[in-house]
Amino acid sequence: MNGRGVRLGLGLVAGALMLAALYMVFVYVPTEADQGIVQRIFYFHVPCAWVAFVSFALVAIAGIFYLWLGQQVWDDLGYAAAETGMVFCTLVLVTGSIWAKPIWGAWWTWDSRLTTTLILWLLYGGYLMLRAMAGDSEQGARFGAVVGIVAAIDVPIVIVSVRLWRTIHPAVLVTRQGGHGLEDPRMVATLLVALAAFTALFIWILCLRFVTLRMHTRLGALARSLALAEAAAQDS
Amino acid sequence: MVSSFTAVLRKDLLLEVRGGQSTVALGALSLLVLVVLVFAFNPGGGEQGAEAAAGALWVALVFSGMLGATRAVSAESENGCIRALLMSPLDRAALYAAKLAAAFIFMAVAEAASIILMVLFFNLEFDARVMRLVPAVLLGALGFAALATLLAGISSRLRGGDLVLPLLAVPMFVPALIAGVKASASALGGAPSSEFAIWLKVLVAFDVMFVAAGYLLFEYVAREE
Amino acid sequence: MTAALIEARALGKSFGPTPVLRDVNLSVEAGHGAAVVGANGAGKSTLIRLLAGLAAPSLGAAMLFGEPALSLKPALRRRVGLLSHQSFLYPNLTARENLEFYATLYGVEGARAAAIEWLERVALGAAADARVRGFSRGMEQRLALARAMLARPEVLMLDEPFAALDADGAALAAALVGEAMDRGCAVLASAHSPSALAELGFAILTLSRGKLVRGEPSTTRESAARPPLARQVS
């Protein structure tokens, strides 16, 4: 009961923040001079990226705890984070593409941030495929933890190398604005609210997914106990 | 522990010499990959040719590396030998190191062949610039072997797991791939050695991180269910 | 009281929801032997795998030398030998090379000499330099037994040790196992039929549908002569 109340509360908070963010993005914030209306995607794109990276770190941390303590709850958390993070990571790529097309006339720019996110997306995908292949087993959890940790170690060096790649040999297309050249304070405010909204949304979805996985784990344990009881009954 | 490492490595090399055919297979794969890429890119000479050659070399490295790691690890799957190794006093980290060394050696031999083929196919010269390639390629092979040995430990345990290895190894290898191709291209194109040095540092950092990660994490991979 | 070298306490294993072993209790002390008998699929191999530390129990404990089998330290793993369904032999290495390799791993002094000695003991001296790939099943089984025993383990686990062996081979294996027990080794074996093991003085335990149905562990064995009957302590 308590858990359900918390989830409901989180959902409401996320919803409220989202509404505020939507208002600010579409009504409040002024249109950016260079890029026009399309630039508003930025306020979705950046928070999604932030969430995707945080989620990835969460997968790795959960993996470390799982290997160290051996408790299934950590694996459930890691798996939930991977699934949720994957969704947001996909959104980063999609919004990035939608943004790029009108501005630079290309569906994809190999700029350093988008490229890094693509690698992240591939790593997430690999993790999820691995878990799907390993099925519902302790081995799957262990392998997932190892992969999550290694992938997280990989990400910083991906960021560095991709950035070097782009500076030493600049991209064909001009690198898009980092988004830190926000002059208008209203833009900063909108970005912060959007960040909060997406973070809340992420936490809410993560909780929902996590709870579902926990229930699945408990069901498995119950099925085992039931099978044992049945076998014992058959003995006598 | 060193003696265990040596024992396992010696055994793997002995098995290879006895007709394991891994180095042959890796060499053949590298050759085929290079042939395909020559047709795919139809490279000219000069700087563009150097870039294409560097790229082709590293594509061959990645593909042959995946094969090499898979074979080094799956040498233990016949007759359940991996279980015997896990039951023995053999340190898991020593097992990882031995598998890594075996994969690296197979890859290094294949890379030597690849470099020669690359020079031939892409109309380059056997000069000092090609020599500069060697450290980059060796570092790249070491990094890939470290990564792929760990992942092969996972993929060999899963039914239909052969997809998992390339799926995970390729994105994880990207930093070393970027660094390796850039280092090789700058070596072949005669670019300033400062640029070459930067990329080499990235490769070294990659290697250190992944060898350490593999060393620490392999025991979690090598456990039985 | 001698501490049991091999011990299972309320050991259970389920694959998914399906229970394969349920509440298994047994203990084997030094110099004694226990034979687990049962039909195919009764869980004999799983039990041995759990006690060998190759799989994690779902419930209860599998212990060797008083420590959990799964996380045995290398120093203790040196003292355990396993004969499994799988031969653990490298097909492209010769018999001698296989034994030398494992002897080195187990820290046996004079690996080469030990390998040769054991090849003789399992009557494979003539095939020392032949590749295992060409071996008959009986030869493989004998070599696998040599592999399990060459480090003179204090705990020996044998999954169907007489499988694929002819009368001579079986007699050889029985002699080696008896010798190990005399040396103070604790032996746990599985078999379809218990006769050969009973003759060695093994306690016979029957596994049916994952449970030991007859008797708690008996580890008593007369020292000098080998009585044909196994005694069971309830």
C-alpha cells in the first residue's frame, strides 16, 4: 500500500512538472534567433540525454552491488534502469535527428555528443539482447552486471576519443550549439524545469518497472516453494 | 600463479600448433576482409589512400579479433575442460590472462599478415611509416583481446550467444578503433608525430582499463550456474 | 569426532521452479565412501556438481572440508578430484600431455614423472604419446580417472566411475578407489547399480525424485577386510 502511494505520488509530481515544462517550452520561452521554432526540441533533447547517461551509471552501480552482495534486488534495479534508459536514449537520437534535419539538412550529424549517444544506445541494446538471450537465470543477472560495469567504464573513454576525433578532424557539418550559449534567462529556466520534469518522469517509470521486476522475482521464488511443497506431498 | 598461467598458455599454443588452425583462420579472414574493402572503396593513392588503408586494416583487426577470442575461449568447451579448470586451484585471473595472451598472440600473427597485405593491396611502400603502425596495431590488438576474451567468456555460455560478442564488442571497442585508425592514418600519411602520440595515449589508456576490468571481472563470468 | 570432508546439509536445487534435489543430507568422512544410486534423472549428477562446487545450491549447504564448496579457496581445491560424465581431456593433446598439464595446475611435484606413473597405473602406458582423440571410451574413462586422482586428493567425487569400462578396467578402477580410501580419502560416487561399490564398503544411498529415500549417511567401514554389506545409520 505504501509503495503504491509512493508510485502514485511520483506519477503526479512527474505529471505536474511535465505540464509545467510543456507550458514553458511552447508558450513561455522565446524563439531562438538563429534556428527558429525547431530549436525548442533542445529542451527535450538535452534532458533525455541527461537521463540516458544517469540511467547508464545506475545500471553499472546496480551491477557492482549485485556482484558484491549477490542480492537479486540489485539486478532487478539494474535491469529496470537499462530498459528505462534505453527508451530515453532512443528519444535522444530521435529528437537529435528531428532537430538536425531542418537546421542542417541532414538526418544525422556525426558531432561528438550525438555519436557518443549512439554508442551508448548500442551498448544498451547489447545489454538488453544479452539479458533476453540469457533468460531468467542467475547467469543472466551476473553477465548483465559484468557487461553493465564494463560498458560504464567504456563510456568516459568513448566521450574523450570521440571529442578528439571531432576536434582534430572537424565534422563535415558545423557542430551544433552546445546549448550552453543560452543568453536569455528564460531559456535557462525552461531548460532547468525540463530537466526536472524528465528526471521525475524517469524516476517514476523506473519505479514502475522496478516494482514489476521485483514481483516477477517473488513469483519465481513462490513457484519454487510451491513445486517443493507439491513434491513433498507426493512423497507421502 | 605464474606457473599456472604459463601452463595454460603453453597448452593453448601447443593445441594451436597441433592443428588448431586459429591463426590460419584469422589470417584468411583478414585477407578476405581486406579484399572486400579494396573493392568497396576503390582507393586512390596519397592521403586518401592512406586513410582507406588504415581503415581497412582496423576492420580486419576487429573481425579477426572476434574470431580469435571466440576460439581461444571455446578451446575449453570440448569435453567440459572449462569445468576442470574452474575446479582446479587455477586462479580465475590467471585463466583470463592466459586466454587473453593466447588471443593476443593469434591476433598479432594475423595482424602481421594484414599489414603486409594492406601494403600490397593499397599500393603503399614498405618503409618507416609502416613501421610506425606496429605499436598502434599491437596496442589495438591487446585492447581488443582483453575486451573480447571477457565477452567471449559470456557468449560461449549462452545458446545462440555468438551474436552477443560482436554486438557488445564493437561499440565498446569504438574508442580504440577511432584512436587506432587515426594513429594508423597519421602514421601512413606522414602526419606530425604529436598527433600520432595523442592517439597512442588513448590506446594505452583503453588497454589499461580493459585489461584491468577483464582481470577483475572474469571470475564473475567464469562461474558455473 | 572426525569432521566430515564431504557434507550436504538440507541441500536443495531447483532449476526454475522444478526441484531436482530436495533436502539431501549426507556426510562422508576421511577413509570412507558413499555411493548414491538412482535412476536416470534422479539427481545424482546434480548432487555431485553441487558438492564439487560447480553449481550453487538453491537451498541448504554443500560443503567440502567444512567450507562451502562453491567458494573453495585454491589451497583446498587442490585436494579435490572429480571424475565426471565429461572427460575433461583435451582431444588434441596426448595422454601424457593431458596429465602433465593437470599435474602442473595442481602443483604436483615432478609433473612429468607423476604423469608417467599414473599412466602406468591405469594401464595406458603404451598409449602415453597417442592423442586422446583416438582413444576408445574405456581408455578415456581410465585416463579421466587418472586425471582425477593424480594429485592425491583427499576428496574424490566420481560420477559413474565404472561407465564404459570392461571387467579389467572396472577392477583397476575399483582397486585405485580402494587404495585412495585406505589412504584416507573421502569418496562420493554415483552409479546406476551399487554392487561394485558395495563391495568396496561404500554406504549405499538411494536417490529418488531428488530425495534420499533410504538411510542417512553411513560412513562406517570395517578397516581390514571389506565387508560386502553396507551399514546404514538412521
